[in-house]
Amino acid sequence: MEKVLEVKDLHISFDIHAGEVQAVRGVSFDLYKGETLAIVGESGCGKSVTSKALMRLLPTPPSRIKQGEILFEGKDLTKLSEKEMQEIRGAKISMIFQDPMTSLNPTMTIGNQIMEVLLKHQKLSKNEARNRAIELLQLVGIKNPELRIKQYPHQFSGGMRQRVVIAMALACNPKVLIADEPTTALDVTIQAQILELMKDIQKKMGMSIIFITHDLGVVANVADRVAVMYAGKVVEIGTVDEIFYNPKHPYTWGLLASMPSLDHKDEELYSIPGTPPDLLNPPKGDAFAPRNPYAMKIDYELEPPMFKVSDTHYAATWLLHENAPKVEPPKVVQERMRQFALSSGKKGGEFRG
Amino acid sequence: MAKQKLLEVRNLKQYFKTGKDQVVKAVDGISFDIYKGETLGLVGESGCGKSTTGRTIIRLYEATEGEVLFNGVNVHAKKSKKELKELNRKMQMIFQDPYASLNPRMTVADIIAEGIDIHGLAKTKEERMQRVYELLEIVGLNKEHANRYPHEFSGGQRQRIGIARALAVEPEFIIADEPISALDVSIQAQVVNLMKKLQREKGLTYLFIAHDLSMVKYISDRIGVMYFGKLVELADAEELYRNPIHPYTKALLSAIPLPDPETERVRKRIVYDPSQHNYKEGEELSFREITPGHFVLCSEAEYKQYKAMYT
């Protein structure tokens, strides 16, 4: 498979008066052509910072890329000048944000906002740009586009606004689309429509999507592969089936187990105790250890490397070390694993993506 | 054990004037009961009136029409200060946004004890602080937190403070308006477990308002579904998920993505179109019982049809 984007050992810190917040502490992943990679994790785990770094949208100072590379089309994005970056931003890599109300300009018509991207990057005439804007609105399922391009954001509902934002992001046929919680602010029925739209457009245009969310239901719906982040690191990465049915990291176990399943009502929900660590002073060893019921002595001493589970599946936990004791994951997770064994037996271990 | 009604909502209406001749019917004639010790979940999309319903029940808004009976007492009737105070003590609310619902200039102790002070539940300063410490312990925080300010806490911890504040006056009934929506998944489970534990220990009754349907199912005994100011379906949680009858409920349930890639690959979404009912002019809609305890808003013709299909 063709790699579109490679992130290698990325470190990002914020310098604030209290010290250095190490928001991203060594993140590596690849993005393949036409796939959807979901990045999941709690607030503060560094998922949004990582995605903003890909677009070089973090203000410097206070932010600082300490180390690492972001390779895209043979260039290291961390080394580009602002001018060079402007050629890429919005044209080859574009982004959809969480809140469609704040990502649209309330004083500009929808049409002008979409045309702005086209005029800047594609050197179209005003008329051509206008026609393309109408086409794009049609593509994202907005009726009466000729009329709608003359309207302002406040004349659109939340779901429609997010469609407009998607239209803007797609205007220049980007290779990579970064969607940072694009449906979190929307109702479930509208969310379902937007997810269907994004999958549909991906099929038509073949771009790669990085989908950032904390909703595991949405992940199961859209992702081909999943990266789980905790305290500024990717702790587990694999295909969607591997992460949901054969997870290896105790943090992934905790996330999956804390979602209520449909048939276990009377049992208490599994919950991850405590709160995420303070990244001003990241703990020694595995950052998850203090909240990890399976933590061993070594977890407080040494950070675990990425252990290989399969060609597509890696997890950073000492539990995968050959000398580690066998542990039992939470019951709900064991059930998932059993289902996985059953269904993968039937399908002959076939994976998507 | 016979179920005892704690709260009765009768034909409650809440209209807001938005312009000269414009009226928003946020809540448009809904009726339901909440039994002692149960959790009633109220779900629906934004703007369906679920939060307005909660706020009208506790009289943050004056109802346009209809009545709310709490232990047989009409909440919206004229009351003396004393009666009102007594009622306010028994009904408490937990809000959605733990960042906006705590006064940033008050210490945690003062936030929690505000109700204690108003209702004179502590005789001495020591007793007051003792009570605050107990409450902090109950919600999983500790003594040292009492003198801090809200900004020093995370979202989950703030929501715990909000719960402690509600519990301080020993209420019987708590309205929780999207108490976990603003929290992370791992923290949501902590707060839901806490709410369930408190319910068991103190015999609390909850009205749990939310749009996250999987959590609602987990915590609720019964669930009501709202659509455009009306309650369209009400049933046992299990029953509602297994046998949804109203087409809107079906659409809503079919739109939730589940954390299960296998089922996600085959899930078909049902789309709800209000015109699909083909109601005739003057046809009367009412809330009718299809199977025991399972109510649906429907016309006489639909009622017969549903009856035939589901019994």
C-alpha cells in the first residue's frame, strides 16, 4: 500500500510560565492512500495537537516541535517555511473542525468562503470558482446550491454548516483530510448523515482521512485502522478489528470496557480509576501505570517499547513481553476476544483496510 | 412492592415568545409519571424540549399550562416562602456543563454548603464543615479539596462537586440534565457508577436527561423519547430498545453507532419523515398504551395497527 503521510517520533511541547508541557511525546504512524485512520483518546492526550501540527497550525511560541519528522510527498513538513506551508495547507492537506459555527466566517456568504480557497490555490476565474462552489455544495448534499451560495452561515442549521465546512475542505481535492471531532457537536441522526457523506466522498475521491474522536461507536463505523493515544503517545495501533476484538493494551481495555454494552445492565461499569497525568511533569516509566490495575514494577521504572502483535498491530505495554505474567482482561473485553476468535475463524482471518 | 408515584407531569406546556406573533412550543403537552426510586431517562435531539421539560418541572421556568405534582403537591401553584423552600430542598438538579455551573469565586466548601446554609441544616460551623467533608467523601473527593476553587479541578471532579452540592440538602428527586455529556468516556463511567451507587444507598429518584442513548439505557429503568416538544414513546428501557414502535424512535436507535465494527458494517439507518404518518385533518393524536407499560403517541388508526402488530 502506498504511504501518503509518515509521522516519525514527533515531540511537541508548549512553553508556559509554569514550565514545559510535553503534549506530544514521540508519536509515529503512517497514513496509507484511501484509508481512514482514527485517532482516539481522552481530552489532553495530544490527539488534536498532533493533527494541528500536521497542518502547522500551532502558534509558535508557545508551541515548539522539539523533534521528529512529518513526511509528505518527500518533504518534511516540520521544516517548511510558512510560505511553502501555505501551498500545502488547504490544497493538499485540509482540515474540518469540531464546531461548524466557529469555523465559518459569519460575515461572509457561504459562496465567497468556498471560492476563497479556490481563488487562492487553483487560479480559477471568479466565474469558474463560483461554478465549482455550486458543484461542491451539490456534492455534500445541499439542495438549491445556486441560492444557498448567496446566504450566510446563520441561515444554515448545524448539520448543514458542517456540510459547508466539508465542501470547503474538499474544494482543492486534498490528498489528506484531517477531521477533528467533526460530528461531536451534532445530533446522532445528523452525525449519521455526515459520516455517510464522508465515506461516500472518500470512495469517490480516494483521499486519506485522519479522523480524531473520542466516540468509539464512530470509530467502529468509519475507521480502517485505529491509533489509541494516551498522555502524548500512541499506546496501541492496529486495524479496527484488531483494536476492538483483540486489544492488547490495558488502556484500550479500559476504554472499551467503560462503554455500557447492550446486555449487561446490572453489573457496575468498568471504569478507569483516577485521571490522566499532568504533562508538565510526565511520570517516570509508563504514564498509564498509576491508573493501570495490571501495572507491574517495571511499569514505574521503564517505558515499554512498541511490541509487535501482528504485521498491522502494535501495542506499548510490558504485558506483551515474553517474561510478563498472563493476565485476564476485563470480562467485557474477554467476550470481545471470544467473538473475534469465532468470527475470524469463520472468515479465515480476513481484515479490512 | 407497589410502585409509588413520586412525580406526576400532566399535560405540561412551555411556550416561549420569540417575536411579536411567534411562539416556540418547546414543550407541547406532555404527561408522564416518575415512580419512587426509579430512573426515568429522557432522550431526544437538541431542541426537542428535553432540557426545558426538566427545568420546567423544577420550576426554573413557569409552566405555560399543565401541572407538575410532586408527592401530590402542585409545584407550580402559589406557595408561601416556606412551602417553596421545602419543595426546593426535595428536588435538586445537576447540570450539563461542570465548567459553567459552579461559581468560580466560591470555594468548593461554600458551593456545597450553600444549600445547607439556606435551609439551615447545620447548627454550628463545625457541623457544616463536617457535612461538607462527608459529602466530598461520598462523591469520591477528599477533605483537602474543600478550600479550593473550581478551576483547580478537572471536568469529572467538577461534576462530582455538582453532585455533592445536589446531595447536600438530602433531596428525594434529582434532575440530571446531561450530567456526563461534557466528560471523557473513562470519566463518564466513574460518574454513572457514582450516581447508581448513590441511588441504591439513598433511595434517590432520577430524571436523567441525555442524548447519549447507550448510557441512558444503562442507567434508566424506563425511557421516554421526545420529538419536537412531544413525548412520542415511553417504555421500559429494555423494551424500548428491543421493540421500538414509533417510527421516530426506530430512526433514532438506528442512527447510533455502536462500538462494534462487525455490526457497524451491516447497520442500516432508518430515516424518519414526519409526513409518513399521513395524518388526516382533525385526526386526534394521543398517548396510548400498546403493550403493558409501553406508550406511543399515535392516532386511533395507528393504534389499531400497532396493536395488531405488537401484541
